[in-house]
Amino acid sequence: MDREELISKWLDNNLNNQELQAFKNLEDYDDLIKLNTNLQAFKADNYDTSKQLENVLYTIKSKNQQPTHWFKPFIRVAAILAVCFSLYYFATTLDTKITTEFAQKTTIELPDASRVSLNTKSYLAFNKKDWKQEREVELHGEAFFKVAKGSSFKVKTTSGIVTVYGTQFNVKQRDNYFEVICYEGLVGVTYNDQETKLKPGNSFLIIDGKVIAKEKENRTMPSWLNNASTFRSLPYKTVLAEFERQYHVDITLIGIDSEQLFTGSFGHDNIDVALKSITLPLHATYSKTNNTITLKGE
């Protein structure tokens, strides 16, 4: 690890024991400590790196003398710290972004202790700096939310906006597929500028731009949290798309209608068992070649 990265991690209080020892071994370690102590009065929000460096250079020039030998590394360190402070300030204004890959799930705790479980091939972004003023996340994919009590909480997707009046709900936004299920409390879904409010067990589903009526949800949480995908009268193409995400494969159909409705489920931990779960109800067969699976109808 180079010295600039060590200094940056030190300023962020993010050094492990090995990195801390390497930092202490820097030749200008004592100068860094002294300079950091003198800079504690600075506030990140008001710190102007360009102005501070300009003031330092102007002071040196006005004295019309070259810095002494001991002061040269001090100026170099000051420049590095100035850049680090700028990077730190810039970084705190950026969104926090979490992405899951194929066959991966994760759980995130938001700044207010709300928890989000992110399904495979999904993306979540939020801003820590503005969180107290606006609890808002951006979602692409699927996530289950347990929202802590507080001010308004919004989930923004490319298909619609979900406004939370309750605490537990699932949002799934995929290609031409948008679904919100309320498990607890009250959830508002804004789609085409119209809001629909969902009570526990109610769903809002759009497939290919059409509103789809669904039966009442009896589960207390989505099945994917228990490593299974469940479908009830949904197009077979939706089932296959989820299968591809969970197992990182490509599926080819021969003699099978991808628009036919499917009811059933498949697990996420055994691909052969899962394949039987989605082919036997259709009396279909399958073959595997590397990461490509071919499903063939009768």
C-alpha cells in the first residue's frame, strides 16, 4: 500500500493493525501527527482546499525566502493532507451503493437502523449525509424492507415510487415487471401518477404494462428470504428469468410457450432439483451444457 493510501485511511480512522504499523514507520510520521493536530479546527463542510494551499504559498512567497530543509517535507505533507481532506469531503456527499451479483443475496442496515434484504442481481443506493432530512433509497431489482419508525420513507424505482406508511414490504422491479407486496402496516405505490395503498396481504403487480390481479398474500415474508422462489399464475418467462439470476445460467426454450402461466416454486441451493421443479409440471425435459440449459417441450 502506497503512502497516500495509508494517509487517506489514517484520516478516515480505517487502518487495521498491520496498516497502522506501516503508517507509523513512515519517515514523516511525526510531522503528520503534528500537522493533523493543528488542522483539527477545520470543518469538512467549510474546508476550501484550494484557498488553504494558496494562503500557504502566498505566505512563503511574501517572506521572500526558501523553506528550510526541515520544512520541505512539511509542505509536501500539507499538500497531501489538503487533497485527502478534499477527497473525504467529496466522498461524504456521494451515495452509498450496494450491488448483488448472480446467486448472491445480502442484508444492509440503513442509517436509521432500517434493514433491507437485497435479492440476487439487485442494486440499492442511498445518501447517508441527507438521510435525516430525507429517507429515500433507489432500487433496481428486488428487496425486502423492514423500516424503522420515523419520517417518510420512499423507495424509488424506474417503474414507480413506493411510499412507506408501515414497516414491512417487498419491492420487485425487473424488466417489464413491477410488484409490491405489503406484509405489515400500510404501503403506497405511485404508478403513472396514481397512488394505490396496500394493506397487509395486498399486492400491486404490473407485467408488460398491464395491471395483474393477485390473490391475497398469506405468507409473512417473501419466499426468496428462505432461498426459494414461489410463483402463482405468472408467465413462465418470469420463472425462467428468476432461475437464470439465482443460478447464473442461460436458458433456451424449444417447443415451450414462455407466456403460459406457471404455479409452483424452486429452491436456490440445488440446480437439478430446481430444474425438475420447473419442468415436470410442464412435462418438459432439460439438458445442460456448461452454463446453458435447454428446456424442451413434448
